[in-house]
Amino acid sequence: MQTTRIKGLTIAAIGVLFITPDALLVKITSVDPVVFLFWRGLLLAISFLVINGVRYRSGLMSEMRKCGWKGLFCAAAFAMSTLGFVVGMKNTAAGNVLVILNTAPVIAAVIAWLIWKETLPLRTWVIIIVCVTGATIMAISELGRGEPLGLFMAFLAATALASNLNVARSKPDADMSVMLMFGALMVAGAAALVGGVQIPSLRDSLFIALLCLVFLPVAATLIQIGPRYIPAAEVSMMLLLETIIGAFLVWLFLGEVPTPLSLVGGLIVLSALATHGWIEVTRYRSIKTQTSE
């Protein structure tokens, strides 16, 4: 059991590391958000197809059928979380969006408890609350006037993310990551309907390709696999690490210096996640020692 948890935490952590360049590469590009969404969705769909084709080969269709309606739900939720994040950022202050998105671990834990009767240990609840507090402190410096549409879409993104990971968690024998290509196609289709089918500049095309053919498909696949081994709330909690590393990359390459509050909040999140990892590894070693004896 503990070996499975360590595996899940490792998979989710690697996935988060791959997603951290997202904010930087989005900021570097100068394309319209709708155009960005179209190419993001289309290239991700192609990447997911290639990744899963290599992983499952002729067994891919069988793996998709195994996911059933829950797989379709995960695909739709993946699309909704992507659209909610982008539209939210477009219609309200970034700080408002981040504060709402930071509630995803709590939403995931509540959904798991209400629907699947899955409870978390007290220590995990404490870590989640500390992480959410730290991430919220990071976002406070950017808080601004909230447009209702932006706030609603940010909440929709957080709920869709939490719901996606919970549904994936409820069917651990199926690999829901094989369904993400359909969610990506939904994003591309929605963007195409509102004029997103445009060719970006060569510079922007290179950055979009780097993000959507390399970093995001690997990240999304690993994060989607994470709930097969650990609760959805813990996967959502690991995603808070993206806020810290992503902000660091933006500062390193674009010179956007984080505020003192951001540094304090980031330190809180890092400390909480490091403590969580240390506790899990210590418990794993203790169980392994007892077993060997």
C-alpha cells in the first residue's frame, strides 16, 4: 500500500515538473488567446494519440473502451478546466483566478468524501490546508476587481479539475489518460468556432509547439495517471507546486520579480510539500523495515 502511494506521489510530482514551463511559454507568445487555445488543443490531441499509440499499440481501443462513460467525463472535464482557466484569466485579475484555482485540493477532497466516501488522514488535511493557504498568499498580491464571468469560469476550472481527478480515482483499473485526446479536441473545436483557426508567427509557433508537443502532453498524462495510486486531493495539492516553479521561471527568463508575499507563500507551500514527502518516505521505510524483520 505504501509503495503504491510513493509511486503515485512520484508520478504526480514528475507530471507537475513538466507542466511548470506552461506559464512562461504562454507569456512569451503574443497570439490571441482563442488562437492559442485552438493550437493548444489540436497539438495536444496529436501528442496524446502518439503517446498512447506507443504505450498501447493495438490495445489502445480496448483501453479506451475499458474507461467507459467515466473516460468521456474525464475528457470533458479536462476540456472544461482548460477553457475555464483561459477564459477566467481573460476576464478577471490573475490573482482572483489563482485564489479560486487553489481551492481545487479542497474541492477534490470534499467530492471524494461526499460521493465515494473516501476519507483522508488528518495529516493530509493539514498539509492541504497549509498548501492552499500558502498558494493563496502568493496570489493575494495580484487580487483585483472580479468580473462575474471570470470568477465563474475560474471556479468552473477548479471544480472540473477536481471532478476529473476524482472520477479517474474511482476507476483505478482503467487508464483515463487515453481519453485526454478527446478533451483536447473539444478545446480545439470550441476555439475554432470563435475564430481560432489562424496561423501564428514562426516565433510563436515554435513556442506553442514546444509547449504542446513536449511539456504538456507528458505532464497531463502523468497527472491523469496519478489518481490511480493516490487520492485526487493529493494530486491537486501537488499541482500547487506549479505556481511556485512557474513563477520562478517567469522571474528568471522575463524578469518579473515576485512580491514579498509571493515569496512567503511559496516558502510555505514548498515546506508543506517537502514535509509531506518526508513523512511518506519515512513511513515507507518504516513499513519496509518491519516487513523485512
